[in-house]
Amino acid sequence: MHSGVLCSERLTISQQSTFVLESLACHAHEGVAFRDEEKPRLQADLGKANFLMLRNHGLLVVGKTIADAFVSMYTLENTCRIQIDAQSGRGELTQVNPLIVKGVAEAMRLQTGGLGGAFAWPALTRKLDKLDTSYMT
């Protein structure tokens, strides 16, 4: 994963990107993020965004629930992967119409209050229950 790719080139070239780019913030790399003096800068850079790209470091998401955070991280990682894969090709990239991007953001806000972890989480936990229930202990 190349963290920073979406910060430098915000390409709305996939449906996933329409969920992420309207609420993406970036934070400059300051080394391993454990020093107290960096915390206010992390908070300021995140602001009201749900997705934070730590340049040259990694990804961070926030959510009202574990389910929301999980679905947000999954979507952000896929957005990055899709963009990198698309940019590795030789063809011209087709951007999603800005009116569609705006419509998706508004629909998510009205319908689910976000990415809708509450909708996906039950199915994901049922799948996990079939694979391995050891996480419950």
C-alpha cells in the first residue's frame, strides 16, 4: 500500500473512491506516531473527516461503532488498491462525474449516516462464525 497516493492525487475513478474522498484528510509523516506532541496535530489534521491518510506511514479511520470503522478501513484500503492498480496501466483513467460523487456523499449521509457498517457487520460476523468461532472466547 502506498499511503499518500490519495492525498497527492484524489482520483474519483471507482465507486469506492466516491465513499472516501469527500471525507479524507492527510497527515505528514513525523516518524512513529507515539509522541504526545504529535497528538494535537493528528487531531487537527483529522478534523471532521472520517478517513486519515498518514503519509508514508499508513491509514487511520474513525467510526461510531467497530462495524463502521471496519467497513471504513476496508473501503479505504480498496480505494487505494484500485487507484494504484488503475494508475499502473497505460490507459486514460475515467473520473466519476462530480455530480455523482456529490450525490453519493449526500445519499450516504441521509440513508446510513456513513458507510453503513450496521448493514455489513451482521453478514461479516456470520461469515466469521462459519470460519472460526475462537474470536468469541
